[in-house]
Amino acid sequence: MNKDKLTQHISQQFNIDLDKVRTDFLTMGGLVEQQLADAMKALIAGSIDEAESVIRNDAKINQMELSIDDELTHILALRHPAASDLRLVVSLGKSVTDLERIGDEAYKVARAAVALNREGESPRGYAEARSISARVAEMLHNVLDAFARFDAHAAFEVMKADAPIDSEYESAMRALITYMMEDPRSISRILNVMNVLRSLERIGDHSRNIAEQIINMVLGIEARHTDYSVIEASLKATQKAPASE
């Protein structure tokens, strides 16, 4: 399934409906990206105002998810899509759920930033949070770009980027647990930082999920439980011949 097939249909109104929902998804993605950036700024700079802005905007993201769900339900009810078109609609529905959950994790980072501002800065974990947040922000940006271009190759790179983040997260958590054992006075603040790291790791997971849905849309294979070698073979095949439905 190539990009032209994904964007061209017999019904002009179907094209219009799909273009709108795709645009709304990417608009929502842009806001979620900003939420993550602002939440991390609030954490590092200790800015209550910025954190509270992220917390307020979470309701906007939730509303956008509901609106896109309504659009997809409308398409399913009126257009009765089949084959590749149905994959597109279903994958969009799953992806918007992951996008909303990324927004939820940014909200949690902002809440932790408020708590740390009130309790006093944590003695450890900020460097790890900055490092992991940069990685997951790149994943999120790249997967939204891959979605905009229906680029399965770029989506696969996002999938592969998740494993190094998981490793860094696990290493950081072990170090923080050790530090808490050595200095029990830091437990409350360290727990807040650990919650931040957990949210960042989950953002990476949700970005990976969206990448898997892109591969499903474009290649027609279920990437969630597929060996990387199978995905790579499918990607190579698309370079030699147009993908089929």
C-alpha cells in the first residue's frame, strides 16, 4: 500500500473526511509535543507557571481525542471502508489513543515538577531525565513526521529507538534506588524523579506503538508481534515493487 493509495479514494468526500482526521491528528500531535517540552522545562527550571499551563492544557488534548474518535466513527458508519482504507481508519483510532496517553504522561511530569518545586529540588536524577526526555522527544517528533509522510521506513527506525531508551531508564532507576537506600532523607524527592522517568519511558513506548500502526497502515503487517527481520524484508520489498493491499 503506497502513499498515493492511502490518500486517493473513489469518493471525493471520503478523501476530504480522511484528510481532515489526519490533519486533526497531526495538530493534536503538535500540541502533545509542546506539552512534553513545556513539562520538562517546568521540571528543570522549577517553573510552577509552566507546569500549571501543561496541567490546564491536558483537558484540551482529551477533547481533541474525543473529537477525532467521533470523526472516525462517522467515517466507519457512512463510508464502510474496506481493506487498506479500513486499516487506515483502525490504525488512526489506535494511534490517537496512544497520543492522548503521551499527553497524560506529560501531565504527570508537570505534576511531579510542581511537587519537586514545593519539596525542594531532588539531589539526583535530573541529568538522566534530561537525557531520556531528549530521546523520547525525538522519537515522538519522528513518528509524527513518519505518520505525515506515511513513511514505514522512518516508523521502523522509531521502533528500534525504543530499546536503548528502555536500557537507559532501567539503569537510571537502579541508580536512584541505590541512592535512596544510602540517603533515606531523599526518598520523597527521588520518588518524584522516578515517576518522571517512568512517564518518559512510557512516552517512548507509546511512540513505538504509533510507529507500529504506521507500518500496519503502509505494509499491511501486524508489527506489534512481528520479528524485526520480517519487517525489514517487507520494507525491502516495497523498494522493489509497489506494495499491495
